[in-house]
Amino acid sequence: MNLPLSTTPPLTPALDAPRVEIDTPVGRINVYWSGPPDAAPQATPLLLVHSVHAAASAAEVAPLFRAYSAQRVVIAMELPGFGFSQRTDRLYTPRLMTDAIHAVLAAIAARHGDSAVDVLAVSLSCEFAARAAMEAPQRIARLALVSPTGLMGRRVRKAPPGSTLYKAGIHAWVRRPLWSQGLFELLTRPGVVRYFLRRTFGSQNIDESLWHYCVLSAQQAGARHAPLCFLSLAMFSTDIHTVYEAVQCPVWVSMATRGDFTDYRGLSLLKTPKPWRAQRVPGGALPYFEDCPGFVARLASFWCVPSSATRGA
């Protein structure tokens, strides 16, 4: 059973790394930095972006953060509404999330120079990262998409720019003060969180530390606001095929073989400037929790692909 917010233990850092809070036009964004934030990188910095669901946080990219920190500067951001980032009551949209990524990319440039960085995003955040790459190609050198959304089935998603699946009526109903918090607590009970993680992993064997952190994160003040927007489909773009096709940098796609995220038929519909590298990676939607060394090895050659990104903002 969820604890009352007044007795909930405070949120602990998701990653064993320095934490930096950045004030941006879209609110305060929490960022984990491997090593001193102003250290000169020996290799292209890597930005990790977690997925979006009721209890998301940077804990979802912890194995990758640990693995890559020995090789290069790694930055893991927490999107608005999640983790230690600002969790205010507002409409969370692809525009807001993309602007948050732009803000973090600008912060990386301010600390490490204007050279483009590599980005790895997970699930729905792949759409936000791709939109950022479309809008600021000089900022992103290479883009790795892990279990990306917007590719299920064979329906073309080329609605007007910026359009979403947002259901305003559903959102108005779920955010009513009378039941908003209670509804969210039902959706984030420990057993429910475990159920959805099992569907994500496609297995009964989930990462227990991730489950524990998800439960704790969902019990923090303001935790319901972004997930209720997610539930109302406010973050799902209906122009995502147009966005994906506009990305100029090299793209690698990890496709799960188990769980709820195994349909990528939409990839065949995309007419991208350069062929995307797509691989079926054994496991669920977060395969690096199951075999991080193997996952990193699969990506090694991709991070060496020449980038078309230019310097400067």
C-alpha cells in the first residue's frame, strides 16, 4: 500500500554521480553528470534520456550510465515531471519534453564545448530526442533509439506538425482534485508497478532495484502530474513519422524480442535520409538490464559512425 505523502521517505539519487539542477525556460531539470561537469571530455559526451510512464526516472538508464562512465562523459537527464526535476501541475507535451532536451544539450555545450553529443533515448522519449535532432541537428551527432514508440503497425503518422493524441476530456476527468491523487496511487501500487515492469521486461524476472526506485519515485509530491498527462495521451505525437524522416544524423534502433514492445513494422514506412541501423536485441524493452556488456558491444561500432553534425548553435 502506498504511504501518505507526509510519511513517504525522501527520494534518493537514482545514480551514483554528481547531481546538477538546471534552471531552464521549462522549469528546473535534474541532471546526473559522470565526473566533474566542467571536465574536458576525452570522447564525445553521451546524453541518456529515460522513458515515460507512471514512475519514470534516470534509474531506468543506470546500467548504461555505469558502463559508459568509464569511457566518456555521460549525462543522464530527468524529464520534467519525473525524478528530481520540477513536478508542477501543467500540461506535459512533446514540445515541453523536447525543449527540456534542448536545454540540457545547451548546458552540455556550455560545459564541454559546442561539438555535437551522442544521445540514447528509451521508448517514448525516442520521439522527443528525434524531434530535438530534427530541430537542432548541430547539437546531436548520433542517435540511439531503444524500443522507440511511433513504429507500431503500418499506419502512417504524418498529421500536421506538432499534433498529438491528447484527450482533453480524459485529462480533465483524471486530474479532478476529488480523485486525482487516489487514482494515481492505485496505478502506482507496488504490485501494479511490478506488473507493468514484467510486461516491459517480457519476463517475471525484473530488476528489483529498479522496481524499488519506481515505487519510491511515484510516492513523491507532485508525482502524478506528468503521468496523468501521459495517460491522457498528451505526449504522443501524431506527426512522428515526419519527425523521424527529418532526422539527419546516424540512427540506431534496438528492437525488443519480448514483452509489450516488439512491433516495429512502422520502420518499413519511413523514408529516412540515411538508412537506419536496426537490430533485434534479445530481451525486453530495457535489454541492457539483462545483458549490459552485450548491449554496449552491439553499440560500439555505431558510436564510431561519422556524424554530419556541425559545430555551433
